[in-house]
Amino acid sequence: MYSTLKPSVTEKIGCKIIGWDANLLANCGESSKRKFRTYLSALIIMMILWGTIGFCFASNYMNLGSPIACSFVALAFMMIILCIERVIILSNKSKLMGWMRFFLALCMATLGASIFDQLIFKNDIQQEVATQRDAQINETTQIRMEGIEADIAAVTFQRDSLNTVNSVLNEKISANPTIKIVTTNSQNVPMGVDENGKTIYGKQTGTQTSQVANPLIQQAEMNSRQIEDFNAQIEKLYNQKRNVEADTREEIQNRKAGFIEELNATIKVIGKSWVSIVFYSVMFAFLLFLEMFVLSISFLGNKTDYELRIEMQLAEAERGIKDMITARNAPNTALV
């Protein structure tokens, strides 16, 4: 049994954060409390760091705009980090856990360094993004120009083909502006009477000739209207061709920069000089070792009396379970 000292307010709050038992800690020695303060300080540093990263990420790349919404994202980042670090603190010390935490620290350090560097090198990145977008504008303009020219060629071919057809039709119309139509009418007319006095009818056929407009005129008029539509399409395409560069430039330059676009620009900016490479390496190493800080505290060093008491309680609980199982199986063994 141990004395029942009351935990302080700091110990209660800190133990809630790292997942320790405040009452048990209050009755432990200074080594346990020192480790508790170390864990708490490391967790606060990590939560503040990743809260800042989450706020910056939400503000720059999630298009939230409102500081309140960005604060909620930052709080979510802090809670995720808190849960991860608590798992490390409260889990058993094993090589598998150590390696998993190491690779997780690499991923977190890379992500954190990428976001921080995009904020630190913001002006240089914007210049690099502008350069990349100029190249993208030229490439996109060329592709769109080729597409418009292909459309102009296709519509022009259809218009010229229809013009050729209309030329032939107009020649035929000039030669024969009207055509003669002969209509035949037949009717029954009295031809006489038979021996009984009845009228005898016979068919009488007559023809009528008239002049009408050549039906090719209507076809030519329809073709002319279609040619006018083709001319309007070609004019519209030429207007698009004249404005394609300006429209493409406005579209691409007014587009909000994305995370991947700025990340590519960041890599190019960092690779331009050894100074930026050194700075990025220092930033990456700082975040990596900061991520490994909690892991090193948890895996290195001697066990404190708090941890020994936790292990003792676990051992007692295991023995109690084994004794319960033994007592439950004892009558069956006796019968056998």
C-alpha cells in the first residue's frame, strides 16, 4: 500500500493530457514526476507546433477563409497528435512500435517541413509559380490554337464544298430559270346514244402546259443560308483565336495556387542554391528530432516507480485472473 497524497491541479490536468493516473502519480517519487513533466512539455510543444501547421494548411490550401474554421482544423490536428503521442506513451516498449513510430516521425517531419517551407519561401515560391504558369500558358495557348485552327479548317472545307455545289446549281438555274410542266387531264364526255337511246360516254384526254420556277432555286437558297451559318461560325472561331491567349492567361493566372503546385515550386526553389538546401535540411532535422523526442523519452532511460507500480498492478491482475481460472477448473480436475 502507498500513502494517499492529493494530486495538484497541474498534475490532474497534465495526467488527463498524457493519460496517466493523477492519484497514483501524486504518491510516486520525484523521478516519476520529472518524467511526467517531460512528457507534458513535449506534448504541449508538439500540439502547439501541429496546431500552427494545421491552421496554416487550412488557411492557405483548404479555402476556408474564416479564422474560426481554420482554428477548428488546427484543433483537429492537435487532437490527432495528442492521440498519437498518448499511444506511444501508454503502449508497451517494443521494437515494432519503435520502428513504426520512427517511420511515422519521418512522414510527419516531411509534411511539417513542406508546409513551413512553403510559408517561409512564400515570395520565392510565388515567383517560381508565375514562371511555371507562363510556360503553362504558352503550352495551353498553343494547344487551343491548334484546336481552333482545326475547327476553322473543317468548317471552311464544308463551306467551300457547299459553294461549289451552289455554283453548279446556279449555272443550271441560269440555263433554265423555269421549267415546263405538262399535265394530262382525262374526262368522260358523251359520244352518242345506243340503240336503246342511252347516252354513250367515252374518255377524252387533254394536255395542259405551264411554266414554273426551277425547283433548284429553292435548294440553292437553302445552301446559301447554310453558307451564311458557316461564315458566322468561322468569324466566331477567328474571334476566339484572337482572344485565346488573353483568355488563357486570365484563366490560369487568376487560379488559386494549390498545394501540389506550390510544392513543386518549393522543390525547385530549394534546389537552386546550397543555402536553401541547408536551411531545408535544418528545418527537416528539427522537426524530425522533435517528433522523435517523445519516442526517445518513452523508450530510453530507467523505469520510474510510477511505471513499476503500473506493471505491478498488471501482474497482480494477471495473477488474480489465473487464480480465478484455476479455482473454477479445480472441481472438474478433482472429479477426473
